[in-house]
Amino acid sequence: MAHELEEGVCARLAAATRNDSVLFTTPHVLQVLSVKKITDTDRFRVILSDGKHFTQAMLAFQLNHLVHDHTLNKHTIIRTDGMSCRFVQDKRLLILMSLSVVGQSEEKIGEPTVIASVPTMAHELEEGVCTRLAAVTPNDDVLLTIPHVLQVLSVKKITDTDRFRVILSDGKYFTQAMLATQLNHLVHDHTLDRHTIIRTDGMFYHFVQDKRLLILMSLSVVGQSEEKIGEPTAIASVPTMAHELEEGVCTRLAAATPNDDVLLTTPHVLQVLSIKKLIGSSSTDRFRVILSDGKYFTQAMLATQLNHLVHDHTLDKHTIIRTNGMSCHFVRDNRLLILMSLSVVGQSEERIGEPTMADELEDICARLAAVSFPGGRSLRHLT
């Protein structure tokens, strides 16, 4: 039963300092909830429960044999005979130095939860900060340097690089940032994972090709949650309803000519519905994108200088973009729109509106115009 474990000790361990000698040397009866090997090392991380709360610790090397011979396993009851605490890059690290196995349980004892000092409700995160970060400017030194308590919703490795993109939530909204390379080890050793609660200790911001790029330079891990906190959504400034896209522009683009300078150079807020790599003999990748204004959609080619946005997943399905420049050409009587420059406004989780094909009527007319009539004349000649 839960009362047979030492209820309350996990909360004290989670707030421990190096000087808590009595806490570390006094034996505590706890249950092991999980044992996980840290990638590319021979180190093990254990989740310990007192029946009410759980916390994590590293297993000292000299205890590894207990895992290898299955003496220490999921749901094992242990008595801690010695622990230590140190701080690594402002992160508390508990190390289980010595233990005795008391017995083996067939199931988890009680319903332990994350320590109360770790945010478990949306209001304990710093609600509203993601909106401010999404609109940050290089001069917002205070916003970028003061600590913010946020939750990591996802960590994604960018293809063909050793860079990681993280989605950060304040419980109400989420935004994205790049992880500075000096923090990559936190991902590799699973210290930074999905649903981790962090305190940002320093961020950096700049524009790359008109795109706002937040870089997480320094952080402290506050704790680990078992689930997403709150129901965070995309930032309100990012279009999330069809009317926030520039409705009607896809119809105009589908009928554009090379001389429509104003239409092609004026910025338009649109959503990417799909990106498809064209198969061909060219040594350079070419991508076709389907663009939507929330009511209609049309297609365009991505200029090759923008290919990196696809390769690093900055431009993806349902991304909201602002077109900064387009060109129009006719190849064998087919209209070809080329997206020359764009800015990423944000990422939506779903398609906005119920867009339909913008150039459907034009396509039907084009096919009718190609129909031959007696005498070799076509509909084009008849009109």
C-alpha cells in the first residue's frame, strides 16, 4: 500500500540542495517506476515514487549490475542507503549511490504524480509569454534575458543537421525556437524531452531571410510532466480562421499575367496546403506548392533559393506564409507562377477553411478552347 512507502520524501528530494546531508544519508523506502538507459552511455535514469509523488535520479555506475541482472526493475521496492546531489548547468542532479532491494511489487503503488513544485496546471506556466516571444524584436533585451517557465511540447531534429527545433508552450499558446548547439546534449541524454518543464535563462533573436528566428541559448530543467499542460493553441497573431487569410487572391493569381506587377509584388498572407518534389532529371530539387487563401487554392513553383525552407522543415504542410515576391511566366501556353520570396508567419495544425480549386473554370475553358470543330477551327477562333 502507498503508506508503506515513505510518503513525502520525493517532494523533499526534488527540492534538495548539496548541503542536505541528513536527507541523503537517511534511508528511504521508495518504489522504482521505471529504469531507462541513457542513449550512447552506460548510465541509467530511474523514476522513484513515494506513493504520492515521483522524482528522478541517476544510478551510480557501481549499481549498474543491479539493472543488468534484473535485480532492479520496474516496480522494485528499494531502500536508499545513500544519495548525492549536484547541479549541472543549473540543473539539479540526484545520484543514487547505494541501495538495498526490499522486494518486488507486481504493480505501481498508489497514484503518484509529478512534484507539486513543478507546474502541473496551465496558470503555473507563464501564460502570455509565447505571444510576446512570437512578436519579439532584436531590442527586446528584457524579454529575452529574463527567465520564463514554459513546457516543451516537442523536440524535432532538423534533417541532415545536428540542430533541434522545439515547440514551447505557456499553457495557452505555443511558439517555436531553435536549440543552441551547446544544449544538444540535453536532447541526446533525454534530459530535454516532450512535456519537460523548463526555465529559459537566455534567448537570442534575429531575422534570417525575413523570418523571425528565436534561439534558446540557456535553460534549466524544472521538472518532467507526464502530459501536456492546458490546451495551447497557435499564437492569435497567426491566422487561424479563413477570413484572416487574404480571401480571393488565389483567384487573381490563377489568372495572373507577367505584367501584373502590383499583384505579384504585393505581400499576400496564404496557407501552404502541400509541398511536392517534382521528379525529373535536373540535379537541383524543384518543389511545387499548393497555396490557399481559405476559399480557393492555386499552385506555384518554389524558387530554388527557397529550397532550404523545405529541407529544414521551416516550410511544411499548413504553414502560414506571407509572399514577398512572385513572378509569372507562360511555358507552352501554361501559366507558371514562381514564389520568389516569402516570410513564414506561423504554423497551423490544420487546413484553414474549405478551399476549392481557383483555376477550375479557367481549366475547363482551356480544354474547350482546344476542341477542334469542322474546318479545323476551335472555340478560340469562334470567339
